[in-house]
Amino acid sequence: MIDLNKNFRKQVLGVTCAIMAVAFVLSTGSKVLAQTAGDSAPVATETVAPATSASEGHGLDRVIKGTENWGEEHEINVGKFIQNIGKSTGIYQMIKQQRVDPNPTGVMPEVKETPRTDWGKAPGWQSLIMIAIGFLIVYLAVGKGFEPLLLIPIGFGTILVNIVGAGMGDLPDGMLAIIYKAGVGNEFFPMLIFMGIGAMTDFGPLIANPKTAILGGAAQFGVFFTLFGVAIMNMFGLNYNIMQACAIGIIGGADGPTSIYVSGKLAPELMGVIAVAAYSYMALVPMIQPPIMKLLTTKKERMIHMENPRQVSKVEKVLFPLMLLVLTIILLPPAAPLIGMLAFGNFVKESGAAARLSKTMENELMNIVSILLSLGVGSQMTPEKIIKGESLGIIVLGLVAFAVATAGGLLMAKLMNVFLPKGKKINPLIGSAGVSAVPMAARVAHKVAQSEDPSNFILMNAMGPNVAGVIGTAMAAGVFIATYGGLR
């Protein structure tokens, strides 16, 4: 029997209010995110100038700037959403579509430029603010130990790009601008990062305890919840269309490479700000998650001990990335670039047939690409991009998405414990590891558990939902691309 104590009643009331709020925003969000202007002919233009003011009208009657000429194809209802997902499956495309040579002439096609956003200008003194922020990021990395591998190059990138007169972020010759254009803005570095993550990841804890995949899935609630947050911000005068909302939502998965990949597909004009927000929250997991974890769990729950996962055979580990790739090919090909590189790196590691390749992927290549990617992300931390209403909105929405994702995993773990027998309960802290910041989130969950009981070791248990979160965020990205990718 469930003990309906005061804390439990408060939690039930909070969940009920949250559901009611989501229902309200869901009923109004579609009107805000996908406005059309009468019978105007559809035009495939998406670029939004964040510095401009909102269109005429207020609340639900306001047309989002940049969507004035959107037609019926941009209105995605539940039926059309399911239809788009169905048409994007590998099974449907294998049956209904024919393979066409993408370059029948053999001539190198002209490279399509990424849509550029006019961010306006910023006073010179604001560069000093951004330089101070850069030094703060470096301090957090070195002084507080918050993911120095990411934050040190991001911080230095921020400092260097804001030095007035240095021109390190200016095309065509600025070093940081070259790095960003070469690998960050075209999705190349994120793919290499996913390959390295695959080579570094042990899916054993997930294979040993498959039910922890539910926690990785529950954490993706933060990704989709952000769509409602974007709708609310639009009601107060900001300008985000539905594709930009999807790109912002992926920040909730705490997965920088996936955020860059999705923004490149759906909202390239916002890629810089989204990348900064995603990588910043990935690095700040040790600061953001513990208060949420302690707020939503009791001391007794945090002290739950769990048995270590069983030993997983080599055959299981070798077959897992192959099965994951096959399922992705059949069910959700838009996620195949991310899942494919993850599976490739993991298969090379687990097969043991190419130890040199595996070593290169997880060490030298991963380190080099991480440095370049982080410097490229830092190069986007300029005042005309960051000190803006829409840009600050992205940063706030990213934080909300990440917090909701953490809470979603924790609450799902508590719900699972209601149905699990005594002695088989799971420590709810491992639910917070459902975000795809590997292995940061798992380490944070383990550290919080040990702060209550130094003999409680849940790191390997937390790795199950952690690696599931990587797959879940990539799948969520595939869903967004399958639904809205054809509208650009």
C-alpha cells in the first residue's frame, strides 16, 4: 500500500498541475508555432533575424516573423505527424522509392551556403563582458573541475574571438572562423565525436539491465517539453518557428553533437547559439543536476543499494551495435547518421579485430576533434549573438529542457519502484543519468549517492540509462528531422 504522506501528496499535486499546464500549452501551442497568413502561396524560406521586432498582432493572433507565407504543408497535426514518421521509415522508402544518383553529371555541385542571420552590431564594451565570461568559463573548468576537456577550449575560444582588432573570428582568414566553417557548421565534427563516443562506450550495463532504457527514454521528455516552452515565449513576443523550436529542444538531451546536427538540418541560422547552450549545459551537469536530484528524492531513496549488473558476454556486446543499426535503418533512417557512427565506433571496439582503429577513435582523434569543436563553439560567443532576447531565450529554454529531462528520469525511476518487488528497487538517482551526457551524468548520480552513503556504488547501474539517453536523444533528433526536415 502506498503511504499517502504529506510529501507524496505534494508530489501528486505538482505532477497534476504540470499535466494541466502541458495540456493548456498543447491546446494553444500549435496556433503559436505554425501560423499561416490566409491563402498565401508557400515559400521555402526560414531565416529569421533575431534582432527584429515581432509581427503585428498579439498572443495567438500574432504571426511569427518568417512564417508569413507558410502554407498547409507546415501545419503538422497528429495524423500528419504519424504519416511523416511512417513515410520516413526504411521499410516504406525501400518499397516506395527508387535510388537516384545524387550527382549523375559527375561535376562537383556548388556548395550550398548556410543561411546567415543578420545579428546586428554590438557596442565594443560588450566584448569586455564576453571576455569576462570566457575567463569565468575557464575558472569553472580549472578551479571547480567542471569538465575541463570541454570548458577550457570553449572559454579560450570565447576570449580570443572577442579580442577587438585580433580578427580571429573573421572570415576568410580568422583561425576560429576557419575551424567553425570547416567542421562545426557542416556537421562533420559532430559525426566524428559520435564515432569516438561509440568507441569509448560500454553498452554492457544497458544490455545487462534493459529496463534502464525506460529511464533513458523518460529523460527525453525534456526535449519535447521545450516545444511548449517555445510556444509560451512566442506568446510574449519572441520569434521562434517550429523547426527552430525542435532544434532548441534537443538541448534538453545534454548532447552537444546531436544539437549541432539537428540545428544544421532544421535551423542553421541558430546553430552557434544552440551549440554554445548545449555544450555549456553538458559541462555544467555537476552544478545543475544535484539540486534537482535532492529536491525530488528522499534521503531513504538516495541510500537504496543496487546489485552490480551481471557480466555481459562478448557476443552480446558485438551484436548490440549491429542490431541497433539494423533497427535504425528499418524504422528511423533520419537518425542513422548519428546512430550509425555510434554503432561503427562501438563495433570496432567490441569486436577487437582492429585495436589500432579503436585506440585512435577513443584517444587521439577524439581529443583532437574535441579541441577543435570546443574552440569552434567558443568562437560563436560574441556579444551581437549572445546578448540578444532570442539568444538569451534559447539559453533559458535549454536550461529548462535540461532540468525537465533530469526530473523526468528521476520521476520515472520512482514510478518504476512502485511496481518493483522489495529487494529489486532501483535507486532513483540513476534516472537523472538518462540525459546523454556520458559519463558525466552517471558520475554525478554516483557522487550524490555516495554523499549519503559512502558504501553505495551505483556508477555501473547509472551507466545503463546514461548510454540509453545517447540513443534516445539521437532517436528524438531523427523524429524531428523526419517530421520537419522536408519543409526547409
